[in-house]
Amino acid sequence: MTATMQAVVYHGPRDVRAGREPVPGCGPGEVRVRVDACAVCGTDLKTYLHGNPRIRPPMIIGHEFTGLVGDVGEGADGLAPGDRVVMATSIACGRCRYCAAGWTNLCTDLTPMGFAYPGGMAEFVTIPARAVAGGHVVRVPEGVPAAHAALAEPLSCTVNACENAGIGAGDVVLVVGAGPMGIMNGCMARQFGAGRVLLAEIHPDRLRLAEAFGFDRLINSAEDDLAAVVRDETSGLGADVVIVAAPAAEPQQQAVHLVRKRGTVCLFASLPKDASTLRLDSRAIHYGELRVVGSSDSTPRHVERAVALIAGGALPADQLVTHTLALDGIGEAYQRMQRGETLRVVLKP
């Protein structure tokens, strides 16, 4: 009889549910992991609400996972049973021009966990040989709680954003959007040396969640003139860096008016494919000599830095994980996320 496990499976829009699935095997070059925590991200919620053309159902979802190595296939060097691991979960080909430059997150043939391969919302997940060989598996030091380790993937994306934005010592950083990723970007900006971190949001509930993180200024941009507040906070110059973590066109368009001359705007949140065209003030960019950069996903190097920060206690992981549920609590996780009650929900098999 085939052994089975509990797993969360995407069957289509509005149809994501926990059920029994076969336990995956472990072939040459592969590693099978016993999962003990998998966080639910905004992409998982969007997939549930609207579907995802990159996922062919049925598919076990989940990419923010951690667990202990159980089985190691022949040729999967550098890993041993009992190792706690996380992943840079968008697996690169290792051969294209972008991979050769170290930009594996921009690979021309990305195959993400939970999309191209069964993901980590399950009792077991098998990490493919392509990921093991490409260095996408990152070991976590002993003593790091599973729920904290599961934050490595989303936090690695903020490492990439802060690098792309060029945040340096003493910078004033404005983060627009106080959802989970906005708060994580604010926390990471401090690790990059930001002198002051301002956080703007239009939803009062999210601002209340953000109060615990000690940012230098929380701004309700539905009530206050954001540009005026930023000028007041920066002696009229504007922020050194603006990271837009709100998935809406208006804050992305406004961002070029919130930075100082030669400042940087980082577009972290994506817009829907059919509504992604912006109306940017080119004069602000031209005369201010602004940098407008994007930031998407992360590389193994970014994951390694996120793990080191988590393990060293530099990030408020306890505050970022607001809810812990069983795998069959995925429906409750989506409901709480839609109500704005959560930062990160972690599912534990």
C-alpha cells in the first residue's frame, strides 16, 4: 500500500484544500524533507482567490517552508539526515546569462517550488536534484525555531530589495504599504543601516499591527498628506529611498515625488498583468536624477543572509509570525489574511 501524507492542494480558483496525497519518493540527487513549518504568503492567497496560470492543478502549494532532511539521494552532496534546511525556492537553470551573472532569480527558465514542483504545505517535500545541485538548499543553524526559519524565504526577498535600493548608513527610508512584506522591508532596511524608517499605510488595522516594530514614524496616508509628512521628516528634501510594497498603481506613481534628488524608488510589489501600466512623472525622474528599480524574488545568497539574521536574533521573528495553524487550517488562514489580521500565518503539519 502506498504511504500517504496530509498536504494542501490547489485544484483551481477558490478550491484549495487539505487532503491525503502520496508521500513523494527520493531519487538520485534529490533530498526528501520532513516539513515542520510552512508560511502562507500573499501569492498563495492570490492563487486561491484568482487562480495562477503558472500552476497546473492539482498541485501541492507552499514555498516558504522549512524542515529536517530525512532521505538523501545518491549524489546529493553536502546534506545529511537531520539538517534543518530552507530554500531559495525559485529554482534556476544554472546555465543562462543571468545565472552566470549570479542573478538566478532572473533565470530564463525558473521552476519554482509549489508551481513547477510540489511544494511545502505537506508533511514531506522532495527537493529536486536541479535545486540541490544549484545550491538552492540552505542549511539553518541548530536552535532556530521552525516557525522562524520559515520566514527565511520572504525575508530573503527584502534582502534583495534593500540591496537593489542601495540602502546605506543613516538613510531615511520610506516604505509604502504596511502589509507583511512592507513591515519586513522596514525591518530589513534597519539591518542595512537605515537611520530612520517611515512606514505609510491607508488601512488603520495594518498600522496598528505595525506599532510593535518601533518604526520611526507611522503615517496614515488616507488621512495625512504623505508628501507633506515626508518633507517635514526630511527637512524638505525627501526620503533617500522609497520602497513601494503596496500592490497598487497610485503609490508607485507617487513614489517619484517622495524621494530626494538622486534618490531611489524600489518597486517591490507587483501589479496585475492586465493593469500594470504606470503614469510616471518623467520630469521628476529627469531633473531629480532618480533611480527607479524593481526587485523580484531572491537568490540563494539572499536566503543565506536572511538565515544568518534570523539565527542571530537580529529580526523580530516572534512578532512577524502572528498565527500558527495546522495544515487543514488553510481556509482559516486565507480568511484571516483577507481581514488584515495577520502578518505571517505558519502552517505546521
